[in-house]
Amino acid sequence: MFDITRVYGVESLVTFAAEALEAVGLCASMSKTVASVLVEGDLLGHDTHGLALLPGYLASARDGGMALDGAPDILNERPVAALWDGRKLPGPWLITQGLQIAMEKAEYFGTFTLSIRNSHHTAGLVSYLKPVTDRGLIGLVMASDPTEQCVAPFGSCQPVLSTNPFAIGYPARGGAVMLDMSTSVTTNGMVKRLHNEKAQFAHDWLIDAEGNPSRDPAIRYARIPGAIMPLGGFDAGHKGTGLGMTVEALTHGLSGNGRHRNPQGWQNNVFIQVIDPAAFGGGDSFAMEAGFLGDAIRHSKAATANGPAPRVAGERAQALRADRLLQGIPLSEGILAGLAEWAETLGLQMPQNS
């Protein structure tokens, strides 16, 4: 792994990323939103889905792969559901806008579901959920690329599925619960990182084209590529396969932009749903029940004396976020090298480290 050697203030990173995005033509309001979402990923410790993504976004904006301005097309709309064509607009901006509408609608109708086809990359999905839980709402976000095949279904050695991430956040007494996970045992970002570092996974999270378990990320780049294993791996991968199929049904299926249409070019389909507990058993009752379960998990007996203590999903990330807001965000040399290259290309000053 790269050594983390420098720490940066949040605002300086947001400003740098926004200025870089504006420099390649993205409108100012979208640039600020995208920059904020990427930095939120680093705040939460998801450094493969933070500013590590910025060089790819800048290249795509420069080369025409990302739309630089405009609005999504509304293809279908009902009181509690809608379908947008994202027109390759930045995923962070589309999801932020979509969630804002979904929250307002959910507070009136009790729930709202939005499907988005043809979005640009969506960044880390948990990065969108704090504004939802802060309003006492439940948020669910899924994303999938109908052109990507990198995960083998359980029992297969051929890549068929995407990594199919999803995130859910909900309010709870004692702090919101936030879960962000792929339905595969690891992500494409981690495969790429380890491959670049000439490192291997600690476990057999990959399978080569002949069906052999592997820890070597290079098999994803072989002439006949291997695949990432679904969540559950070689023993219980049927569970991850089923979850992955569900994400693809709710993203590709509901958006009407799935694999059977043989879509061309990189793209993401997104599923967003917001629920207001007040429309059901009540917001206070929901938060009390979620908090009660969270306390039961925290106070349960640890499996080993020296192992990790039981904790609730998202607890570590939220603690890290609070610390990094005060102390700054550490960035690895690898991430900094990518940012520095674009700073030189665009004539920008690198952010000053703390």
C-alpha cells in the first residue's frame, strides 16, 4: 500500500476539486456538488471512492464522456415514482438532486422512488445519505453498470455481473445506521489499486478463467480475464449472487436500460428510494427500535478478547468523519500523484497540506 504522508483540510480539497472540474468545462454548481461528494468519500474513509476518482472524472469531462451542463430528461413521472434519463451528467450531481426531490416527496406522500438511467459514475453511495438521515428519513441507493461484467455468479468462473453496490441509511437513537457495500467480496477500485501496487489480496477473492481460486488481481487483466467472487465467496457465494441480481433488477430493470438491450459505452443506472417513518409507525418509534437493536449489538459479548468489538454499520466511518473534519484528511502518495498531474495540466495550485 502507498504510505499516507500528508493531511489536508476539507475546504481546501473541495475548492481544489471544484476548480479542477470547472477548468475542464463542468458548470460551477455541478462542480461544487461533485467535489463535495468526492471529499465526503474521503471523510468517511472510502478512499477508493473519494478524490482517487477525480482524475478519471476530469479526463471524461475533457474527452466528452461526461455531460458538462443541463438537466436530466423526465421520461416517466407519477406522484411517488419517476424515471430520469441522466444524459451522462455527473452521477454525484444527479443523485444529490434526485435525493432532494425524493426527500420532499417522501415527507408528503410517505415514500418516493426514483430510477435514473444513463448516469455518469456515481462515486461512493454512502456519501449521499447523511442529509437523508439528518431529516429522520430512510434512504436507499443502488447503482450498476449494464455494460460491465466483472463478477462471477456462484458456481461459475466467467464474469457476468457488476459489483452492484448499494447503500442504506436510517435514523436511530444514538446515531444513524449507514451500510455501504458491494454485492461482491471486493471492488474494481481495490483490484486496480492492488494491481498497480503489484500486491495481492489476503484471501481468495478472485477466480481465474480455469476456475482456480486466486489472490492475484492480475487475473482480471489476463487475455481471458478472471473474475471477482460474489459476496460469500467460494462457500456462500449464492447469497452475493442473489443480492447482485436484485440490484441489477432494481437498477437496469426499472430504468429500462438493461443488458439485453446491449447498451454501448460506460454508464450507470441508479435506484433511489426514500421512506418517511412518520407515514408508518412513527419517526420516534422507528429511531427507538433501531437504537435498541444497535445497543444490543454494541453490548453483546465480543468473540475474542483481542478482536474487534461488536459495532453497528457505519459507526467507524462516522467516527472517522468527525475526526477528519477536525484533523484533516490524509491522502496517499498515489492519490496525490494523480491530483498533481492534473494540477499541472490545468495550471492550478495543489491544496496546501495541514
